[in-house]
Amino acid sequence: MKLDPKVKQALNATGLPWEVETGSKHYKVRLSGRLAGVYPHGKKTEGSQHANANLLANIKRLARELTT
């Protein structure tokens, strides 16, 4: 899976360990072992850009929760 550069940058900026698991319909993004969000399989479409924005918000929210 090729992560969107914005998502990868947000994950690296947290300074926390992260991983991406492949599910049957979605990729699962985990931050410090906790589920940060999901990203759909397939080509980039208008819908995945919305999913991308939601995933970025979830990563930032979870990182803030884990570091405070």
C-alpha cells in the first residue's frame, strides 16, 4: 500500500510507533497499537480524499490523546 504523503507525514510527526494493516475492504492505521482510522482500498477518488481528511484528523486527535 502506498500511503498518501500527507498521512505519512502526519504519522511521522507524532513521534509514536505506527503501522498499517491490510483488512478485507480497508487498510487499518494504528498508532501505538490503537486504531487511528481506516482507509479504503482502491484508486484515489473523490471519496478517498474525504477518507484521507478524516484519517488525518483522527491521527492528530489520537496522538494528542496519547501524549497528554
